[in-house]
Amino acid sequence: MNKSLLLLAAALCAPLVQAVTLAPAVENRNTAAAEYSAAPFERGAASLPPRYEGHDGVSMYSLISQLDSAAIPATPVVGALKPQDGVFAFGVDLGALPGNPELGYDGQSQQFSMRYVMTGNHVTEGWNWTPLADLQTTDYYRYKFLPLKDVTVEKTPSDVWKYEYMVTFANLYDFYPRSSDDAAGFAATLALPQAEALRLMQGNLRMLAVCRLAPPWHTQSSTFWKATDTAPYDYMLKKRYLYAELLEVWFYDYSSGKVLAKLKPLK
């Protein structure tokens, strides 16, 4: 018996193994009600109001998704701002993905470093896949995202829905050269006293995605897990994206509103 037949026989005799995808654990990290801004965002500001949250991407998505696309540009989404002419600032959920942000402090030089890593973690889904992309110059997934907020709704004890809200954009490489570096992302370093750096590292550092909304305005995907013995609940995950052009990325002190760094496109 030749090698190919032996491999075929082994495969036929092997026990069948069924792949099982377990439903995610029920989690809701966003229990506190945030006070979002309804005012126009000022890109030239040197400071923000204390405990600034930015604009509310959840309410924006909810309104935009209910409108005909032709009506979206003329419809206010926050205060008097309309999607096509307003600059919006969304607070990034820094706890959404493991390993972010990367923070460090060099006591000798008194330099505080902050980096929000993007490589490999922030690709969007199949609606954005370009299988014929030239990988020397282009990513399979052109659009990247920054997480804004997630909301878990327990419709019944056996029926759980989770909504993940994100802002998605195609101009990531305006901010740094395209690279395979696993540490690539939004990074800044500034001189700070050690006590100030430690205070930021203990939960006071925040990040804003400053952007302009853009057509096609929004998209959504849905994934469903049926209840199992280990996860006795049906689980629906809806990922909701707002399309945007990323203009700047800000790091700031949440408690005081002091702006620490503004990252702008290289070009």
C-alpha cells in the first residue's frame, strides 16, 4: 500500500471530532452612565473639561441607522452637528482589548511613554476583506477600528445580546508608515515627574479619536451562539461601526482635562 492510501485509511478510521465554538462569557464593563458632550469639538484646544468623555457614538449610530442615507447629511446627530460637517471626538475604550495601552516610565530621563498598539488587533470583519490585495503594499483588511463602547442586554436569563460600538477608518497609515512591527500604533513620549506619570498609569490616561464621519456612514454584523451545557444561554453579538476619516488622536488626563499629546497625520 502506498503512502497516499495509508494516509487515506488512517483518516477514514480516525474518530470524528466536531469543532465547537463556545459562547462568550456574559460581561458588561460599561455600567456607569457617562456625560457625553453635545458641543462642537475644538481641535485647537489646549485642554478639555475635567472628566471629558467626548461625543456619544452609541446615540449617533442609533439615529444614523434609522435614517435613509440621503437624509443623513441634513440630520443633526449631536446638538446642532451634522455628520458631514462636524468634527467629532470619541472616547476610546482602553479596556476593550488586552495589552492596550502600553505605558512606561523612565525614571532617569523622566520620560513617560504611551502607545496604543494597532497591528493585528484592530482589523474589521469580512465585509472589509480584499482577498486579491497585494500584501507588499496593502492590507487584506483596509479598514481598521477603535473601540468606543460595549453594551450587554440580558433580554431573558437565557437570551443575551451584546452590542460593540466602534469607529472604523481607512487612513491608519497617514499616522505612521505601514509596517509588520507588532508594536506599531499610536505612540507619544513626554517629560513628566514620576508622581504625575504614576497617576496617569493608575487609570487617568484617556484617548480620543478625533474624526469626521463619512459615507457609507455605518455598518453592522451579527454573530449568534446557541445555548450549550457550558453556556446555557443564547448569545447574540452585534458589531456596529461608524465610518469616519481619522483626523487626530489625542492622549489626555481624564481627571483634569489636560491634553498630553495630539497625534496628527504625517502628511
